[in-house]
Amino acid sequence: MSYWPNAPSYTLLTLIVGCAILGLTVNVGYAILFSTGVLGRAYQKFSKWIEGVLALVFGYAGLRLLLSRS
């Protein structure tokens, strides 16, 4: 079953390549950004707070998924 019956055959390949390029760009950007001294030191200083907040956010999201009824 196709969601886009009139789409050209290369649409799926274009989407996959586009997502791969986007993911690569974002991750390389993060690597470059966090390899600088200023951001690296700032992250080290606040890493416990950042990771704690992210743990709460993802924990809440996980609980919502577990308790959802669908």
C-alpha cells in the first residue's frame, strides 16, 4: 500500500538520503561546537544539571508512553 501513489519512484531514496545528510550535518555540527574550549568547559560545568533535566524529561515521556491507552 502506498501513501503517495503518484509520487515518483525516487521519492523514498530522496527522503532517506536527505535524512542521512541532515543527521550527519547536525552531529558533525555538535562535534565541532562541543570541541571548542568555551562550550566544552560550560558543558562539563553544568553536565550534571543538563543530564538531570534530560533524565526527567525522557522519564516523563517514557511514563506517558507506558501509561497511554491506544
